[in-house]
Amino acid sequence: MKANTTKYLLSLFFFAVSLSAFSQKELKNKIVDFMTLAPLESASVYIQNTTIGTVSNPDGKFVLLVPKAHVNDTLVVSSIGYKSYKMAVSLFDNTKEVYLEEDIASLEEVQLVTTPRPKTGNEIVLRSLEELPENLPEKPYMQKGFLRHKERNKKEFKWLIESAITLYDSSFQSPTSKNLKINVDQVRKSYDLRDIDSTLTYTAYLKYKNPSLNLRNKNLRRDTIKTSNLIKAIKWNDTRINGLETLFKGKLNIIRNSNTSAGLFNKEILETHHFDLDTILVDEGRKIYKIKISEGRELIDLKTKGIYNGGYSAEGLLYVYYDTYAIKRIEYNLVAKSAAQRSRSKTLFGTTVNHKLVINYIEYENRMYPNFVSYETPKLVNVGTKVTTSAIAKANNKNEPEVVPNNDERFYYAVQELLFSEIILDEEKITEALSKPWDADIFAAKPYNKTFWESYNTLLESEEDEKLIKDLTKRSTLFKE
């Protein structure tokens, strides 16, 4: 009798799983340039008039789970500077690649407009900032999304976290420091293989605990420090550097936090930035300015507590809609410019690009919401050494091994990718969610919920990432709860 009951329960379970799979349609393919056949990265793939969507990976590939209720709706594939591809979801063929043709606006058409308009890149950006209250959310909202946090050196992946998150923001007019919250809903993967040997992080942690402490990294010996204490220091540093609240509440949430005096795009924006109009492209049938970002008269300082985060110049691109001046996309790098920052960056990280940010926005009910976020920053976690007999030691007739930095293992960088696939404006749902506890710790381990992830849209890994992730999952984890 007991065996029959078990079989019955198992059959119910598998029936529920099959219903879950049947309740949605999977779309997957590759997006390429019609002329060159080159893959198109970060192309938008979404269901028209909804926020259900994803973006293509570096190989131009994507996967999108569409609820059955939307199979008769229209699928849109778009990329700035290309004609959009549209087709009914039910007719989409997973075996045929999606080709996008270039689409550039007619400059003659633009020049015939008689209404006074800004003409220079600087003027266009200033106008777009003036229009932010009209283009960004004016009411509280929530967004559901997928986070992939990965960390690697030049040889291999060392860390991977994949989570489902919820973001709450009260409106553009309110400061994020008090009115933005993040919750980690579910965790899909969490692998950590970093080596615990960074006394630099431990030194910063000790100074954080005791600001009056006069201590330098060279005064510490790794073999005298408990691994458990180093783990505490690294987890503290993870939250300080790569916590989602740090990203969304800080200066690098460039557009959202431009209404603060400390924002990178504040009223003094032209002191630290210069903008040049490059050309006018087309995005889903709308003209869009492509604007180059370069350094201004003064260098940029993020003024991060406990970190020398100044001496930068900006470079990148900004895409602004011609009709509404709404910002569609920003690609923004902070590059070490001052002598002190260049020396620090090269020594600690092996690069001069310290912050690399991309934020893509989607229009929903005449307001622009973040749709895709990618943030990359170098980060010293492992001092990565190898023991060898150096040329100097040999020249001095000494055979003692000498510790020499191994830069392929030493220099780490972390990448956070966020895909938002649902926008919630319902006041009752928002109020109910806010009444519950919120936890923004993306580094905390949580149980895996297989049923939840079967119907949740995620970002497709690139072919390189997929290979490295498979290798990572074969090895033991460092932090075990």
C-alpha cells in the first residue's frame, strides 16, 4: 500500500512538472547582421506591449520562455541601428537564424525640422537630463529580474552566483539611499573557488573595524591569520564592492541618481564630461542620437569610502531618443587617468579600466525602466603567487626559491549581469511585498527550487562562459555553509 502511495505521489509530481513545461513556449535562436553575418550582442528580444523579454549573449544567441497566454502576441527583435524583426510568437521557427538589416536615419529629414532643437552633443545631453522627470518612473514600482554574478582571472572562473531578484524603487524624484530596496528571491547556482590568501582585503577589513588602527598590508603574514577571519573579510569586501544595493544606490546608477548633488550626471556634468554628437540612428522606427562620451576639464572621483576611487576620465556612448530625449542606453567606462590612479590600477589589477558599465532601458507605459545592466570591475582577491628560482637568485648563486607574482592568476575581475523581465505597478502587490522582510545579500546561500526555475527567464551563457561554468561546477566549493 505504501509503495502504491509513493508511486501515486511521484506521478502527480511529474504531471505537475509536465504541465509547467507545457504552459510556456520556448523561443531560442541566434541574431546576426544581415550583411556581415556577425552575431549581434545585447539585441532586445521581447513580446510587444509587455515586459517579457531577454537580450542576446556575446554569440548573438538567446532563449526566451513565453507564457502560453502570449503565444498569439508579437515577438520583437531589435537592436539600435537596425530594422526591427517582428513575427507572431506561434510562428517563430527555432531552426532559422534572425537577420537584422541596418537602418540609419535620413540627415536631410532631420535638418528640415523647423522647431528649435539642441545641435551639439553637450546640448542634447543637458536637454535629456531636463526631461528625466518626464521619462523616468513617477510612481513606485517593482521589477523582477535575473542576476548572474561571475568572477574570474585570466585562466578560469573562480566564482558564479545566479539569482532571481526583486527591485523596488519609489520614483525618480526620491533619493535611492532611502527609497530603493532589493530582495534575493531564489538562488539557482552558487559556486565559490577563490583562494583565501589576500591580506590586502584583510588589512582594509581591520581598518574598517578599527579606523584608528595604523596597519599596512606588508606588516601581515598570511600564515598567522585564520582562514575563517579572511573569509569574513572577503565577504565584507564582496558586499562593499559588488553588492547590488551599492550599485543601484551609488553613483554608477548614473541616470537614476543624476538628481543628486553627488551624481556623475549632476548639474556640474560638463566639468567632468564632454559629449559629441556622432550620428543619428534608428531604433524600432524612431530616430535616436548616438553621442560619444569623453573626458571633461576635471577628473572624476567616485569618493568611495575606504577606497582610492578617484583620478578617472570617462569614455563611452549614450543613446538618446530624438523625439522625447529619453535615454535608451548608456555604455560608460571610467579609465585611470591621474598618475596615482594609473600606477595603482596597473599594480593591483593589471588594467586601467576600473569600471565598465552598460545600462539598457525599455519603454513601458511612456516611462523608461532599466531592462539590462552589465557592470564589470577589477578586484584583487587572490595575490596569486608561484614559487620559482628567479634569474636574480641564480645570478647570486642562490638556489632558494623566490616568490614571484603570477599575473594570470592574480588579476581578478567581477561581472554582474542583470536582466529585468517583469514590471509591477499594482499598488496592492507592491504594498504586500513591502510588508515582508527584504534581504539584498546576493552572496548568502539559499536552497535550490527546481520548480521555480523551470519557468523563469534567465540570461543565456556565452559559449566561453558555458565551458568555464561546466569546469567550475566539477570542482569543490570554497565556502561551505
